[in-house]
Amino acid sequence: MSRNLLDALDEAVGQLLEPLLGAFLVLLRDATVFFCFTQMIEGIAPAIAHGHARLLGPDELTSEVQRRLILATLDHLSGGRLVYGIGRSSFVDGYRGYGISYERNFGNVTFNMIQNPPNYASVQLTGANAGKVTVDNLGPFVGAAGLQVPLPPSSPRHVDQNIKTAQTQMWSLSAERELAKNTILSVDYNGAHGVHLYDISNYNMLGGAQAYLGDPLTCPTCFTRVNQQWSSINTRGSNGVSHYNSMNVRLLSQNFKHTGLMLVANYTYAHSLDNLSSTFSESASASNGVGNLGYLDPRNPRLDYGNSDFDIRHRLVFSAIWQEPFFRSGRGWQRQVLGGWSLIPVFSARTGVPFSIMDSTNTLAGNSGVPSGIPRYTPNGTITSMSASGSTPSGNPNEFNLLTLPGADSTCNAAWLGCIETFGPFPANMTARNAFRGPGAWNADFALGKTFQVTERVSLEFRAEMFDIFNHHNIYVNGYVNDATGSGSTFTVTGKKGGLGSLAGSSIVTGNPSDERRFGQFALRVTF
């Protein structure tokens, strides 16, 4: 590092507004790590120039040095703030941080082990025994004259004996700039990487014996499981991974031009990727719709790596608070009538959430009890758009055509065992998980308040709040019918408006809409 560069750094950071305790600098460049550390300094580069710290080369970075460097870094990040002077009247605040969080193995993952024999078994009755009700202690498994109905294979819960503790590494960097008096612009970057995230898999799918063990297709039984003693084996493991990156731009202005108006605008660009968005696959693109409980192929979780179920690429939120400034401190009727008013509008808009389209044509119905092995849609033509942003009424109540796609290519591949696609190989043009994106959504809320000063120490506050003030209903993709089997020449993605019909608020509808009807509430509070 040249002396001129050190002098430049000295001048740039010499304007630090307050001493820094445990200051550090970690600079990665050309495979060299520079680390400077001192007990109390007013700048970072001066410590190097004055001999209070020295440079470490990569050959000196032993595991112990790295450990101490990380500990010192995290210790300093608890304060985590640098203020650099830029010009004479403006400033930039810099914040940065890094952390690792661990998630305990939550109760449902291990507690469901009690559902295994010999305590009891989770089974599915079919045929003549389905829905049979009896007062006998043996339940529906008792037959005429005390004869027993054969117990079908049960679906046990299994916890991977090598399950790991889930962790997420998080890092952030932010900067603020004062644009004018009481007006600040901030830019934030946030990132996260999750590993060993808890997941669920079915390793004992119907047809597994033929696919993995090479057992012959002997009909009428035809397809069998690797372990015929059980049906689907519900395995809980830790093969989930995730990545998240976002940039947030925020503009905050307080008491704008002395009018009592505070403005806040937030724009977020984000991208979230994973191979499983929740342990039990509750989304419309998974087991709550027509998708899989867990991975498409539990032996290749990477095949499901794609947009997260909750990935929202763009989001904008604007809010304001206006507090009447002119008569607040007045007296008499003017203060009681004209003073103490507040108005609070809140507007939010976002782009659509992603979803998958499945094709269950070449799958086994025997795997539907624990839905697994259902491949994603493969088009028989060219897809011109991945965005389901249409709104054409279909002719059915509360149903809209959002996107028209080529029909599914369900042609049997000679490499598939018995023409069953569940075990692959999957087509190269099979659509990725959550490759499609639903319609955007927006909402507006409003609040009106009035404060009455009863005495010097007692005040009365009235508030009226309206949620979804314009009674606006957004459109959501109906994930329950996103199965392209038998689609013919085209397949149409349909949607419903939130707040209307039995699907409102259901996870079957992508985006998990709430009841989007307009709501109002009133409040009265006494402060003394």
C-alpha cells in the first residue's frame, strides 16, 4: 500500500465525528488480508501510518488469528456505526453487521414420532372398510364374528439420525445521507444464507422398488415400495438451503416545511431462492395445492432450487402522518375544534408471488396419500410469458383467466419405468419450481384522529381507522387447479379475487390473501 494511498485514507477518515472503540479494517484484495486494530483511535488509516497496527499477510492467518479476527469484528459490530463527513453541512452514516442464528428443531418435527407403532399407526382405509364406524375397541379393524380386518401398511414418521441444526447467516450494509433539514435518504443492503434447513421427504414412494432396487414389474401388483412393511415414510431431515438478497431505499422527511407533515417512502427490491420454502410445504404450489409434500426427488433436492414461495421482487410502501401544527397550542374553541387533528394514509403495492404448474399425468395415484413424485409442467410449445397478469372473466363466478400456455407434453419417455415419470429422468425443458409469477397487489388504509385536551393533565383521543378503504379486491392464482394433466393444446391459469368465495384467505390461493373487504374500527382513549 503506497504512502499516497495512506495519506488519502488518513484525510478521508480523519473526519470521524467520535472516537471508535475496537475499530477494525478488513480489506480483501489480491489474496491479502489487511487487519488493523487499536484500543481507541479517531481514524483507521492513521493507526497504520503511526505504527499502532500492522498488516497481516495470508501466511500469518492461522485458524487462531482468524478466530480472534472474527471475535473482534463481531464485538465491534455491536456498535456497528461509522460517521463520515462529506462537505460541511451534510453527512453519511454507515452501518454494517454480520450474524449467525440457529433454529432449534421445533416440536412438530420430532413430536410426531409418537404416531409410530406400537403407540398407534397412521393408516388409510379404502374399499369396503372406508368410513366404517364401530364402538369396538379395535375400531374399524374388527370384522364380523370377531374376525380382524387386515391392518394396511402404516405411514411412519422418521427423523434423520444425522439431522443437523438449521442456521442462517445474515449480513447487512447501510448508508444514510441528509438531503435537507429533517430529510434523510437511506440505502440498505441485506443478505442471508440458510443451511441445514429442516425439510420433509418421502423416501419410500410407490414404485421405488422397481426404480432403485430393480425389482420386476409383476402385475397386478406392478409397482411396490423399497420397504413393503410401510407405506410412505415421512422423513424429517435438514437438506434445505436458501439465499436472500435485498436492497431497500427509504426517504424520510419529518415536519416537512414546518407543516406538521411526516413522509415515509420505502422501496424494496429483493430476491429469495430456496429448495423448500417451509418444512411441511404448505404453499399452493406444494402439498396444499397439487404439488409435493417435500421435494420432487428427495435424493436430489437441488432439482427444486428456485424462487421461494414468498419471493416478492418489488415492493413499495408510502405512508404519511399529518399532525395539525397551527392550533395545537392555542386556547379556547379554536384549540378544541381546529387543533389536535391527525391524518394517516398508508399505501402499499407489490409485484406478484411465484407459483408452479404441475403435471400428474404420468404418476402413481398410490403416492397421493403423501403427495410426492409429481413432476412439474413441461410445455409442448413455446412459452411467451411467465407472468399471469391477465384478468379476463372466464364466465364462472369469481374466476378470471390470467395466462394461456401451451398444453402439457405428457408423452411417455421410453426411459421411464412403466411410463411413470416420478423417478425421472425429467425432461430438460421441464419448468422450474415457482417459475411463473402471479398478479401484483395493492392496498390502501387510512386513519383519522382527534385529540381533545380536557384539562392540563387529561386528554381524550378519538381514532377512526379504515382498512382497505377503497374496498379493492386483488386477484390471486388458484393453485388448487394448477395441474396441466389432460390440458390438450392449451392450459389456462385461472385466479380468484381475494375476499370473495371459499378460497379467500386460503393457502391454496397463492399470496395467502386475507379477507379483502373494507373494514372500519373506532377507538376512544383517555390519557391522564
